[in-house]
Amino acid sequence: MNFETFEPMYEAILADFGFERAADERARDVAAELATPFPLDRLGDWRGATVAVAGAAPRLVADVEIARDADVVVAASTAADVLRDRGVAVDCMVTDLDKNPETAAALTREGVPVAAHAHGDNVPAVREWLPRFADEWTLATTQAAPQGPVVNTGGFTDGDRAAFLADHVGAGRLVFPGWAFDDPDVDPMKARKLDWAARLLRWLERRRDERFGVLDGRREATDAALDPILSGRG
């Protein structure tokens, strides 16, 4: 995924949420000042591997064995804590620093890569936490155009960004422990973000010509939302 391909989706997300592109760009620039380049081969060789993209929904506890059986584990946010507490090694963490940045910082110091995301409303966290991360193991990301050491491999929420990152570096198969799009306990904003996560995973599924079981029962609705964007009518 390159930014030119992702940009129409990004613009649709901005329009839907009323986010300001300039705010994302300011956050990206702050991250660029604090980060160092991260060659993606530092993640390891994921080509052809089964990659577990672990979400942070409560069902992750029941799905732990799916992650344990995978070749590579990429954990979104607090999924990293759940898995590590149960003896499952995490190969990469993806976070926008909103819940457990101390876990992310500790992982980088252990030599585990962390994709740390800068967006319009987390600049204070970026300023506070990126200097605490081990530079060598920190991949700074943005949802705006990439700049300097800050990259954009696609995605919007921690979970779908993890999936897009895995795809970008050649993952062979993606599995999704700990995902739940219909969570009655989340607030309306989070529910909307989960809707977008489903749309973006469906787009990735289509691009990869793969079937993600986590999308069963949702494809018709996500296609109805995606197709106008992809055709330039959204």
C-alpha cells in the first residue's frame, strides 16, 4: 500500500469524522522530529507467514490459541498485554499511544518493534512517549502523507493498521484473534471507528484475494460503503 492508493480512503475518513488533515500533518511533523528511520526489514521476514493480527476485544482471551499458533503476532494496543500475560510472544505492537504506552516503550527496550502512530489529537502523547522509546525499534506512522522517517502503509485504527502493515511486508495469511465489530459497550465514536475498520479490512481482503473469517456476514454492507469511494464517487 502506498499513500497515493490509500489517499481516497483517507479523504473519505476525514470527511466522515470531520477531522482536519492539517492536524494529522502537524502530528506527523512532530513525530518526524522525534523519530529515526526504520527499515521495514527490521520487522523480520514475514513473507509467506501466517500473521495473527490481534485485536483488543474481550474475546481475545478465548482466541489466544489462534495467536499462539501463528508464525508472527502483531498486537493492537492492549492486545499486547493480554497475549504476553498468557505467554504469547508479540513480534510487533501497533498503537496510537492512547491506552498502554508504557507497554510499547518497554517492548522497544526489549528489541520488539512498535509502530507508534501520530494523528491529529494525540500530539501530547507523541511528544511525551516517543522520546522514551528505543529509536532502533520504533516505526513512526501517520495516516497523512508520509514524511521523513514517518511512514504510511495504510489503515486507520490500530487493528486495521496492523493488518495493512502485515500485508505491506508480504504476509502470506492473516488471521484475526480478538476482533469484535459489534461491541455494545463502546461509545458511539468507537463504534464508528470499528465500522471503518471493517471497511478497510474488506478492502484489504479484496486486494489480497483472501477471505477473512472476521468479515463473515459484513461484506455486503462494507462493499456498499467502499464501492463509491473506490470508484471515485464517494
